[in-house]
Amino acid sequence: MSIIAFDPGMTVGYAVFKEGLLSEIGHLHSIGDVVDKLQSWNDIVDTIVYEGFARGNSVVKEQIVTIEMCGAIQAMAHATESKLVMQYPAVRAGYIPIAKCMVKDKGFKLQEMHHAIDAVAHGLAYLDKEEIPWEKQIWMNLTFN
């Protein structure tokens, strides 16, 4: 089972979980990048989790791009026949410390991976909600001890 989590914005963070284990993280910078990445994963994608747009009513370029990225993710979920799960930003909050620990464990600098950290946190929230094993106790011990 493969789950791909996205944190869309001007930069789209992504995290790939295979059988509950974090296998890949990174950033994408355009709708084309999102489409290309999802097409390259077409044979492994079971579920796509993404942070939906939940902001005020002022319109700025960042908000428009975020909405467009959400649309691209939704369209690709349909095209790849993947289950699509939208989460609000608050869902990831409790998972951020663990996500940071996982990203550091992969050898990345935290300041360079802000959106990927959020994507990891969204993936972890989904794994927990669906009761999919992900070595939670190990990561909690590494994070909080």
C-alpha cells in the first residue's frame, strides 16, 4: 500500500509512504511537476492525501497557486484512480515534531524542507486515522526522548 501526501502552495511538499514507512520526500514547484511526479508513481499510488485550501477571502498570488495545485492533485487522483483524502491544516499539527524528526533522519535540513515536513505530518495523520502501522512508538521515542 502506497500513500502520497501533499502540502500544496507555491512550493508543494510531498511524502511517500510505502507499507506505512516513509520512503521519499521532496518539493515540487509547478503544476507540471505535480502531474509528472504522480504519473511516475501511477502504478504504486493507492491513496493521495492533501491539505485542502482553508484560508480567508483575500486573494493573493500564493492563494491562487495553492488552489490551482489542489485542483491538479484532485485531477491526478481521478486520472490515477487513487483514493483522495482532503485534510485541513490543523489535522497535521500534532504530527509536526515527529515529521521533523523523520525529515532530519533522512539527512535533510529542516529549514529547507518546510512543506515536505507538513506533507509528512499529513501522511502520519492519515496513517493514524486509518490505523495503518507506521512504527509510531519508535518515532515517538526518537522524537520526545
